[in-house]
Amino acid sequence: MQQTIEATPRTVDRYPSRVDAQPHVSARADPVVYGRPDQGPLDQSVLTQYEDTGLLHFDALFGAQDLAQWTDELDRLRHDESVKSSPQAIIEPDSRDLRSIFAVHQTSDVMRRLAAHPKLLDIVEQILGGPVYVHQSRINYKGGFRGKEFYWHSDFETWHVEDGLPAMRTLSCSISLTENTPYNGPLMLIPGSHHRFVSCVGQTPADHYKASLRRQELGVPDDDSLAKLVQDFGLIAPTGPAGAVTMFECNVMHGSNSNITPMPRSNIFIVYNSLENKPVDPFCGQAPRPNHIAEREDFTPARALV
Ligand code: 6CS
Ligand code: FE
């Protein structure tokens, strides 16, 4: 007797990447703004600005007390040797310096409360049209003198291919914990680039994150696609005091230069994903990344993290 083996239905991949020998650019197939003006603090003109550019910048969303707590916590974590040797820590490629610490909303009470801050969540849930959970959190240190760059990428490209986020219904909040100047390697973004998906060339190896989080070489756009995006949309590098917040859509092309000034450029990133966009199997066919890099088990609503 012949046995039929039923294949498990695969989620349709609307954003294939790292499958072809040639790069492709396609149109975004998801909304950018999922909520309405009456569902949060942003009025229609600000929602339209986010729709068009994929980013919002706030110089002073938080009070001095909140900020002092976060910078104290940043210093504490930086000087804790057990943090540096934990699996959550990422070390710079060419030195022993701390580059990032992941899952800080799980390992630090202060950072967990930051991730649940209503000033962030009121905006995030309005844009994403409902409750969210934390897909990823990290502190990026980018120390002075030798802090290394983050090459151009769309976060969604990685979160889709390596983590299995099906749709673009995710955004990052970057909160500066030091002053961001034009000189200390601030975040650079291509406003409007989230309307196009740049599929990248190359196959994802097993455990790619171990290399990519130190220096990303795969899942980055080809030179021609990047040049075209910059030509069409230009560049922006928001600068501002410690405490400034940049929120950006998951498919905005962005990166940052290295920091050869003596001034560190540290920030905390909280990535919120809609509870209606939970991860499926990674589209690259590899095993998923660990939960401290990309959450796939704990879908506690961010509001409940207080
Ligand atoms: O791989 C990731 O998930 C991370 N990598 C980069 C360079 N940016 C986004 C994200 O935090
Ligand atoms: Fe990124």
C-alpha cells in the first residue's frame, strides 16, 4: 500500500530573500500604519509623516528622572563582568569590547519597565493597530575610538528570513542614552525606503547570527539597489540629546558608521511586533535563532511587563 505523506502547509513567502543569484526590488505588500488618529496620541498629519518616511523622532518624550535611571543602568550593565560573558553579550569583531547586550527587557528590571513605558506603547500600538510584544531588545554600546559600524540593512529582511516574521507589522524604538552628534556614528536612515523590499543575495548558513551580530555581511543590499534608494529618497541622521527617541518601521533601510571620536554613542533598542504577526518557521529553512535574539515563545503583551 502506498503511503501519502502530508506536507505541513508553509506560510506563503511574500518577501523571498537570499534565494536568487540576483538581487530584486519589489513593492511593499503590507500597510505601514495600521491604526487611526482616534486610537492614540498621533494625529493624522503625524501618522501620514510616518506612512511616508517610515520614521518619527522625538527629542524629549521622557522626563529627566526616567532618563537618569536608564543611563545608570547602562553603566551598571557595562561594568558587570558576568553580563559580558553571558550569551546575551555580543563582542566587537576586532577587539574585546562589548558591542551589544540582547534581551535586556528580560534580564534588567529597569529595562523591562522601559519596554512597558506607556509613552512608547501608546504610539507603537496606535501605529501597529493593537497590542504588541517585544520581539527583540538590545543595548548597543558603540564605544568611543573603536566602536564599529552597522552596515546597511533592513531589519525586516533578517526578521523575516531568519526569524519567520510573516508581515511588516513591527517597529523599532531607538532611545539614545548618550548625545547623538553627526560625529559619533549616529543612526542613518533612508526615509521612504520601507515602501520597497530589497531581496538580498546569498544563502543563510546555520547559526548565522553568531557572525552577523558582530559584523553583518549577508542580508545586506547590493550596491546598485542601495545607491538607487539613496538617490530616490536621500539620507537622514537624527541627532539629539540623550533621551531622544527615533521610532522606525521594520523595513526602513538603515545603518551607522563606526565611532572614532572619544564620545560613546549608546542606545537601547526595543523592537515591538504586533501580536497578530507572530513568527512562523524561518523562511531560510534554518533552525530559528535563540529566544534572547528573536522571541518566539513568550508573547506577553508589552503593557503587562511593568
Ligand atoms: O539581526 C538582528 O536581528 C539585528 N541586526 C541588526 C544589524 N539590526 C537589527 C537587529 O537588531
Ligand atoms: Fe538594524
